[in-house]
Amino acid sequence: MRFSAEKKERGFTLIELLIAMALALVLITSLSSAFISQRKIYAAQEQVSEMIQNARAAMDMISRELKMAGYDPTGSGSFSLPYNSDTSTVDIYADIDGDGSITTSTGSKDHITYSKATGEEIIRRNTNTGGGAQQLAENIQAFTIAYYDSAGNATTTAADIRQIEITITAQTSKPDPNYGQNSGYRRYTLTSRVTPPNLDL
């Protein structure tokens, strides 16, 4: 006598299928939320890095050129760093070409001005050669210059200036909705005091 064994395979029931879909939806939602959260964190960190790099690059360039202030190879004695009552502007005089005078022809570096106009968020650099002021750094909230004598006291007398303190406050280009201060804009302040060696001569 022959017996035939039939193997019956059962599929998923509707309830099992709905449960599996619900679990998959929960998993996808969790992964999506984690991805979106990571993207927001990455974007915020990128903004902060750009802000810090922007402020540091501006500070480095201004500091390097301030160290040339008062360079006077001919000994004419007319290249002190002038005091500027506008605390958002600094003028640098140096006899770079060694001709005993301040040259303002195209390409000269004898007179450089750094400034930030009221209402603007830009530091501008002007070589005073007719080309106008060029943008050096953007998203700048504050650019402040202070002058000090050799003892570290604040001074307004050009002949007594031996140190210049630069303060730059930069901010991110876009607001971070998760940051509660400054309307969502993160800020970074950098301060440096420069002592131009030529002013001691």
C-alpha cells in the first residue's frame, strides 16, 4: 500500500504581514530621524568651523601686516602707526620700498587700511592705490582696534603707540534652530595684541 505525503506550506497571514510592516515602518522612521539629526549636527559643526577659520585667517593677515608698521629703513622718522579715533579702522604705514616716503602708486604696500563700516558684516582691506577697499572677511559682527603704549596703558598719542589690540567677532552665516542665543547665530571672538618691532626704534 502506498501512502503519499503531501507537505503543505503556509504563507503569512494578513495579521503577520501587518505586524511586519508596522515594525519595518518604526525601524525606517528611527533611522530617518537619526540621519536627519546627524545631518543637522554636521551642518552646524561645518558652520562653526567656517566661522572660526574665517576669523583666524583675518586675524593672521592683519597681525602680520601690523608687524610691519613703522618700518623705516632710511631713518626718516615719519612712519609711526597713526592713532585713529574710529575704533573699527586701523592704518598701517611702512616704507616697504625703502625710498623714504609713503608710496601710493599701484601695487604699493606702504599704506594699508583695514576697516569695518557700520552696518556691514565685512572687514575690508585697502592698499590705498586707487583700486578701492577689497573684502577680506565676511560675517563679521565686530572689528575693534585699541592702542597701547610700552607700559600697556591705553593711549591716543601716535608717537606713544607700541602695541595694537585687535578684536574680531565672527558669526555663522546661517542660524542654527537648536541654538537659543543671538537669534540662532553662533559667535566666536578672537583677540590678539600685536607689538610691531619697528615702533620701538
